[in-house]
Amino acid sequence: MFEPDREKHRQFFAKAWDKYQQAQLLEPLETMVVEIILIHPEYHCYLTTPYLDQDFFPEYGQKNPFLHLGLHLALREQLSIDQPKGIRHLYQAALLACNNTHDLEHRMIDCLAEILWISQRDKVPPNEKAYINCLTQSLMKNKVNYY
């Protein structure tokens, strides 16, 4: 099973943010990361060295800003390549109904986080069918009509 390197993941976000603040040229993936960081000003302070090693405990009500930003990035990458197949259609149709990309992404990353958690817990690949079903149900529950 693929085990991401937490330190490298966090450093990538911090480096992209630092390059942006220094007005340096960004790689395409760094540009995508900065776009996500810009819509989360509450996480800007975490992109500095003292926080890169910090643990975050959901059982104490703490949100992991790096996980949250990473889920946004993963979703945007999925949408860019329509993988799993059909995710782009769900997103575009739902966007017509809600017209708020940030809120829509949050609803979608809730499903992504759930599917990834189950995958890690059970030590199996993510279930794409369950993911699409979760997205469909979540968007329908919020009275989004995508057909």
C-alpha cells in the first residue's frame, strides 16, 4: 500500500506558498496548490516551519490543514482527468445548481476523505464505485439535480 511522506507533502505546500509570496515562477502543480491555499486564509499560518511537524488530532476538534489542502488538490486533479470516470460530469452539473465552487469542493472532499479512510483502514485500493455513489448521494441530498 502506498504510504505518503508527510514531511515531503507538507514541504511541497509550504514551498509553493513561499514561492508565491516571493513572486517567483511557479510550476503548474504549485499554481494549483497556491489557488487552493488562497481560498483558505485560515491555514496560511500553518505553512511555516514551526507547524510542518505538528500533529493534528480530530478527536480534540483539530483540523489538519495539510490534509484538507491535499484533499482539495486530489479532487482538482481527479476533475482535470475525469478519474474516476464521471466525476467531472457530476461536478459540472452540481456547479450549475449551487454556483459555489468552494462549497461544492468541500462536499465532494467529504466523500473522498471517507473513501480514503476506508481504503486505509481495510488496506485495499479505494473503491471508485463507492466513491461515485457517495458523491451522487451527497449532491442529491443537497438538492442538486445534475441531469
